[in-house]
Amino acid sequence: MRSRDEWLLVEPLFDRALDLDAEGRKALVETVKQGSPQLAGKLLQLLDAAEGAREVIIDRSLSEVAASFVEHLPRERTSGLTIDSMVGEYRLLELLGEGGTGRVFRARREQTMPTASPELDVALKVLLTIDEGGAVTDRFDREMRILEKLDHPGVATVTGVGFSDQGFPYYAMRLIKGPEITAFARQHSLTTDARIGLLRGVCDTMQAAHDKGIIHRDLKPSNILVEGGPARGFPVVLDFGIARENRRVGLTLTGQILGTPGYMSPEQGRGDSREVTVRSDVFSLGVVAHELFSGSNPFARGSGVETVAAVVRDPAPPLSLHGFDGFLSSVVERCLTKDPKQRFDSMRDLEVALTAVQIGLPEVH
């Protein structure tokens, strides 16, 4: 396996390991080893390299350790972007988020400054490394293609693509100005009916993605932002960085765990990429729904490993324990069944069931 591909596979596991104590890291390695001994070995190598011994230096940031690792990847270059830098025709104004392979900035076209309205700002995603056609670049290119394919108001539209002067690819997309779906509901003390309405909006967006053969694989509150006010809130789905086109499985290996602990489906937690389908996204949205109504993630535990184990093993407490109608509870419970075949077949079916809850009809199977 090429070194640049190894980083892509091990990075999410390494990120998780840095948040664990020694016992937790050991348990994580053992869990990974069951699905992929090779990947477990690479994870151990990276943990060792991070501190030159057998324990991780916890006070080092992930970005520092990742940067030191990336420096040794063959034929790769890394960017040194800072606020106020120029990337193509865009000036970087604010760092919005970052991961192992890219950063997202609020940016503005240089020729429109300083008179341009902030309403014209964009979200600019820039690849941090160039690996000459390797898996990192492939994933970045694929995410851009996916976003270009998804012409839907519930997805941030791509407005431009290009390369920085240093040769790093980027793409600009509509900047979504709004809180996470769960924070939006709390801030505005939304009714149950209004919360269901937001979930139906996400269902509509994800059905459009699924119709084009795209599985998100990382639905969670931070990837669902809500624009507008409490009366007309509209959810927008973000971050298709680990999304998969249903007919293209070459960038995902069995044993590779992709997703976010607490929101990934049981099949993702087991590292079984062959079982990841649209029903996996249904599960993840079910977790978001449970949190939206109950106020907490039903699978959250003390560590990432324990959380993934709970997703795979433990049933979610029914929403009826939080005082919600049994009908709504049964819809969310169906999303969260461990067996994918017992979940809703599609986001459209889930949306129909949520609509039935709103108007008080029996559940549609």
C-alpha cells in the first residue's frame, strides 16, 4: 500500500486515538485489528512515531502530528495557508473548519473588495496536500464532483473551482450562515412539529443524493446547518468528504472505519464497507432525530471506542421515555435498528412516516 493511501486510511482512527487514554488506544487498536491487521499495524506505527516512543504525547495537536507525518509522504507537498492569504482570486478571511486533508475558509473574491457585501462571501475548501493523483487528491476531486452533481437547495452549491499559485486545488461553494440543526432547535425552542419539519427537509435532500447514487456516510448535527428564522428554517447538508458513489467502492476497504462515533451506522462501526447503503444514512439521521428530540446522543459513552461499541451493540432508549408520542418513538426506533433490512428502505419512506406523524396517521410501512 502506498504511504499516501495509508495516511488517508489511518487518519480518522489516529484522530480518535489522540482523545483516548492508553487503555482506550489499546482497545481501539485491537478493534481495528479484528477487521484489518494491516491497518492496525499502521495505526500503531503512527502512534509510536508521534512521540518517538510507545505512548502518544497528548498535548501535541493533531495538526502538528499530522503535519510531521505528511512531511515524509513521498512526492507530496503541503500548503501553508494563513488568514489574509490569497488562493486564486479569493482572499481568506476566516478559518471555518479543518480535517486531515483540507481546510474550509470564509473567503471573498479579491476584485469585489472592499466594497462587496459580506453576503457575497463563499466557503472555500482547499486541499492541504498534493499527492500526485493518490487517494487524498482522488477523494477531494470526488467530493467536488459529488457537489456539482447535487443541484439541490439542501446542498451548498459549488460556485467555482481552481488552483492556488502553489498548485493546491480548491473549490468555492455557497456559504451557509446558520447553526447546527440541534442548536437551532434549542435556540428557538422549536415545537415537535417544527423539528419534524426540519428532518423532513433533510430527508428530501438525502433522497436527491441517494437518487444519484451518493451515500453521505457522515450525517450528524455539525453537517446539517439551518438557514433562516424559526418560522422558515431550512436545513442544508454539508461535508460530502467521505461520501461514496454507490457504484464506486474503490476508495473504501473492508476493515476501514469511516464516520463519526455516535452517528455512524453499526455496519460502519464494524468496518464492513460492503454493507454500507442508503440505509446507513437512514440510521445516522435517526441518531440526529433522537438527539433533536431527547437532547442527547443515545450512544454517547466515555470514549470513542465505547461509543462505537454502543452503536454496534446497544439499543437506543425509546423516545417515549422522554415523553414523546409512541408513534414518533417507533419511527425513530425503526431508523435505529441494528439490522439494516429492518430500517426504512429509503429517505423517502422515512419522510412519509414523519409526515404521517405530523398529521396523526398510522405509520406507513
